[in-house]
Amino acid sequence: MSVKDILSAENELTHLLGAQQAVVLSTRVRLARNLQNYPFPGWAKEAQRKEIAEKCIKALTQLTRFKKAHVFKMSELTDLERTVLVERHLVSKELITGKSGAAVISRDQTCSVMVNEEDHLRIQVVKAGWHLRSTWNIAEQLDDALGSSLEIAFSDKLGFLTACPTNVGTGLRVSAMVHLPGLCLAGHIEKVSRALGQDGLAVRGWLGEGTEALGNIFQISNQQTLGLSEEVIMKHLGNWIKNLVEQEWNARRKLAEEEGPRFTDRLARSLAVLRYAHLLTSVESMNMLSHLRMACDLGYLPETSRHIIDRLMIEGQPAHIQARHGKDLDSDGRDRSRAIAVREALAGLPDITQPTA
């Protein structure tokens, strides 16, 4: 199997019609786990990491959810292929820099497990929209199934043992990918980010830690695991996401009301540029697609347009453009190829129109 199979296959985040939500793009549950009697990957010798990978991959591919799964060893992939997997949110930037890392990815791309990243196992489940409970249920099932075939490092006093102390305990990270153009345009995002941080939640960019919030998209996740139950962690995030959704909608409605024609013009200009540009950077594309997604949410564009915009946000990333083109492209070449793809995808969209009351 190749990364091309990932690009060509339909999946929940790029091809799901009518089920996405206006503010929450996706829900993610991640569990950090390690094998007993082995050093953590950062301290393990090469032979040990290889043995760990073999054990974990064997156990994973025997599970129902990973039948006919994509199995990728990072050492066997090109730099471009590894970056495509990062842009798809299927693996982390940390995994692709290691020599012994691997990833097992379900056919529908909702479940992926990183092997030999910071921990021996990083179990990840991602679903489109805000579905924390069902996403957690899948992750828990995978965790239980792996626990029946692998000896997982666990302390009666501390809980699950992990390489980083911040993950000790449940080893659970729950997160939501949220689209917050209203709060960004209104100038409230820094205040909101500070409030989240003060209440134990991390605010990161489009591709996680250390990345910028392209397209007004942020990842919100818990920071503490030790001493907290899974239920407490999920409830805490859930309450904040509910609050964020309400704040974002209030900001959007206020902007539309107060700016009036200027607000409509902002959305229309973004559509016009995307329709006719011959060069589009990834930053330009993401930010203007963000405006179009908001236009769908508020009725300036039909709801059926949203899945096209969501797909372009993922497929317009640099490595995706490069991989689909099939040969090396310089920066201008990528910007040209991106512009062509966006123009073609948006050709059937109607003009921006003021929604009827």
C-alpha cells in the first residue's frame, strides 16, 4: 500500500456530505500507551524499537477495525509521503522524524495508531463534527482489544505510564478542531485563548503544537491527565466547546449585523479571488476558504457547498498539491497548481447572496 491510496480513498473528513458542523470540524481522542518491560522509545535501542514495532503492528492488524489497514514504516517513505500523512492529521510531526516509527491506519482513516513516537503506541480516533462520546467509545474499544494481546505498562498508583509526565494517568488527550473566524475577525481570539489556557486547556494551530492557526482553525485539547478520570477530562472539554460554539455564533451574527454590506463584500471578495486567481499560496487559500465556510454557515452560500470547501482546506496543503501533481514543483508551481484545483472545485458555486430572513 502507498500514500497514494490514502489520497485517492474517500474518508470522513474530506468526503462526508451534510454531517459537518459549523464550528467544530472534527473530534479527536488520543491514548498514549507503552509496553511493559521495554524502555520508552527515546531510550530504547534500535533492536528494541524494531521488536516493539513488530509486536504492535502484529497486534493491531489482527483487530477488526484494522483489517486491510494501511501499514507505513516511516523509514520506507519519502519526505513528501510522510508530510502528506501529517497534513492529513494521521501522524504527528514527531513520528516522521524518527527512524523506527510506523503507522497503522484504518481504511476509512478514522483510526490511526502511531508506533514508536514519544510512546510505544499512540491510539488516535478522529470523527468529523462534534462527537466526543462516540469517538471515545471507539478509542476505548481499541484500547481494550490491544490490552488483551499486549502487556501494557500500568501502575496501580499512577495509572498508565508514559514517556512525558503530562500524559501519565489516563494517557488521554481529547481535542476538537474548531473554526473561529467570527472571534478572530472581532479581535476576541487572544482573550479566549488566555481563558482556555488558564482553565487547563491547550490552544494550538491547524497542525498541532508549534503551528499557526491557518484559516482561523484551532485545536483545543486538555493538558492534564494525572489525577483526573476520563469522564472529568471529557466533561471539561465538552463544556468549553459548548461555550466556544455559542461565543463564535454570537460574534458572527454581530459582525454580519454591524458591518452589513461590508461583511457581504468580505465574503464575496474571497470567492472572487479564489475563482479567478492564477497563483494561490496555502495561507491565502486557507484564509479565504475560511470566509467561504462561514458564508455557508450563515446562509450566504448553500449548505451543500461546505463539503467542497472542507476538502479544499485539506487537499490544498503543500504536500498534497505536490503529491497529486506527481513531480517536483517549486513554490510558484505549487501556487499555480493550487489555484487551478481551487478554480475547478468552485466553478459550480453560486454567487454570494444576502440570506433571506
